[in-house]
Amino acid sequence: MHQLLREVHYNNSNHPFPHPASGPLGPSKRRYVAGPTAADRYELLEMTKSQTLLEQIIQQAQHFFMRLRTEYVLDTIAKEVKDPLIVSHWNALNSPTQSCVKINILTHGYDSVCRTSMVVHVGEKSLKCVCRDGRVMHMSYEPQELRDLIFCQVSFSFINICKKEKKTLTRVIKKCQDIKHSFIIIGKMVSQYLFLIHRFISIK
């Protein structure tokens, strides 16, 4: 509100200087250089249209409540799900009607191997999520949609970790020459693999 009032006060107190009486009557030099690609009067009027103070206040209020809902959903999921760890980083430089939060999903012991990240853009009435693979998903103001998306990303994170463990297990089996030593290593890795599957089922 104070920001909008300061902007209105600045526009009211800082008017552009009037055109001098000795100025040229025809088109200016810039208009001559622009030629046929120059903007006409109607295009310039469309560019100078601005929203009223009430419309800007309503948009900022909608964005404020949308951001509160997003923060509540992220904090609630972070409290409910202990493993994997869900970390949210809010961007400090935001516009009055646009915010950005980066979500990292980390699993203890596998954070260097597999990390799932996504960026959520919080607007006025909707959310836009950009995943790590480049997919873009648009969501409405309903908190349940964001909640379902995060749980889906958690499941994908466990699936990717299981794939990494499978590749590592395959390489170990091929490289091990000693049968007894290979069985010990395979037993440890299979136990870790089953533990990951158990955690994945408990999350679902």
C-alpha cells in the first residue's frame, strides 16, 4: 500500500516538461528514422494505459494470500515427511505480484548421488512449476494440487535412487572376483535397496 501511494505521489509531483514553443511542427527526427515501423497514436495509447490504484491493491492482496498458502503447504509437508528432506529457498528479490521458491528434495546418504529440485513461481491466482527436466506445469490456487505434485516428486526421487543402486549393484557383481567378498557386498547393497523400497512404500 505504501509503495503504491509513493508511486502515485511521484507521478503526480514529477510531470514531464512541456514541449517548447520553438519546436518543430512536423514529425521528429526519431519518427523519420523509424519510418513505416514506427508506432501510431493508438499503439502509443495502449502502451500508456495503466491500472488503477484499487486494481493494483487487489492484485497484491491476491498474491499475498497465494504466497501464504504456498508457504503453509511447504511447511506442512516438511513437518510430515522426515525422509526425504524437503528444503525451500525463497527468492529475496521479488516483484509485488510475483514470487519464486526453489524446492530441493534430498535423501540422507544419497544427496550427492540424486537430488530432485524444482522451481515454483507464485502468481496472483495460479502457480507455475518448472521441474529439473524442463517440464512446466500450471496449477490453480488450490493447495491440494501443489501438495500432490510435491509427493509425486518425492516418489520420483526414490525411484531414481533405486535406479542408481541397481546400476551400482550390477557393476559390483561384474567386478567382484572373490565369491565370498562379492556376496557380502551384494548383501549390504540389497539390504539398502530393500530399505529404500520400504521408505518409498511408507511415503505413498
